[in-house]
Amino acid sequence: MLNLVLFGPPGAGKGTQSQKLIDQYQLIHLSTGDLLRSEIAQGTSLGMEAKKLMDQGVLVPDEVVIGMISNKLDANKDAKGFIFDGFPRTVAQAEALDHLLDTKKSAISAMIALEVNDDELERRLLLRGKDSGRPDDANPEVIRKRIMEYNNKTAPVANFYKTQNKFYSIAGIGAIDEIFASLCSVINQL
Ligand code: AMP
């Protein structure tokens, strides 16, 4: 199985590149942000609780996202592999993911980070906020909070995969197809 963690701050281009990767490698895309937004759209109680936190730009509790990922892994038993997008976002989530995959006799193949500086991220997110309809993209204060959450809680997840020799990093600035080509060259060497 090819199990990839696409890593990077909000606005790094994880969603865009995931779409291209699922076509190229026939993987299932698991984005916890998308799963949470779908719960919100359906008006579930989980969605309503999560929305309060998402609107502030802070992370939802680990148990919530781990539960959602566990359900999706169970529902896609025959998958060739997965792209994890926006997950794991804490070290506790990374540990839980290793455990979940272990019970399925599988493992993470690689974490690939898209490197983009903070100024470019803020610019991209504000631009995206104009037409994405995402309230958390439209407010500069919420954007800064999300980047802070990333630096405090999510950035350490890179070390978790570095110690397993599974960490790779590529430049996330440039043409979409160039970035995609860099991603593919990492994946094709795995
Ligand atoms: P995203 O679409 O990945 O930018 O996520 C949007 C928001 O959903 C984040 O700011 C968090 O509030 C929440 N969220 C998404 N994925 C996670 C996760 N793995 N852990 C905690 N919160 C998450």
C-alpha cells in the first residue's frame, strides 16, 4: 500500500496537490477538514461542535478526527492506499494513525512537506477566502491563529516522521505542475 501524509501549513497547496496525486496513483483522499465541513453541512452534532472551534481557527479534539479517520479506513478496506491531507496535525494523532494502520498490517510510506513561507500563505488564504466560501479563510485574525496552531502543535509532527526516516520536503512555491512533478519524483523513489 502507498500511504502518504501530505504536510504543510494552511494554504500550502495540500488540497490541490492531493487531487492530482489521487488521479496519478489511484489513492483514496482523506482530508479531515473536508470530513468536518461535510459534518457541518449535514448539521450533525459533531459538526456543530467542530464548527465553533474551526471558526476560531483552533484545532478540534484529537479523538474526533481520529474517530473519523478510523471509520474511513474501515470503509475502504480494498484501497490501494491513502493520502492523508490535514491529518495528523498533532503528535497524538500521528501515534494513533500508526496504531490504526498497524492493526491493518499497513504503515505510512512517507510524509511529504510542502514548504511555503508565512507571507505567501497569508496572501494565498486571503485570496482563497474571496471565493472558497470558507469563513475561516476570510478573516485575517483567524488565518493568523491557524498558522499559530500549525507552528505550535502541527510542526512537531515532522519530527515524528523524521525519526522514522519517512520525512521528505519539497518547495511549495512555483507552478502547480512543477510542484506535482517534485512530489512524484519523491514518491517514485519510495
Ligand atoms: P483544513 O481544511 O485542513 O484547513 O482544516 C480546517 C479546520 O478544521 C482546522 O483549522 C481545524 O479547526 C479543523 N481540523 C481539520 N483537520 C484537523 C485535525 N487533523 N485535527 C484537528 N483539527 C482539524
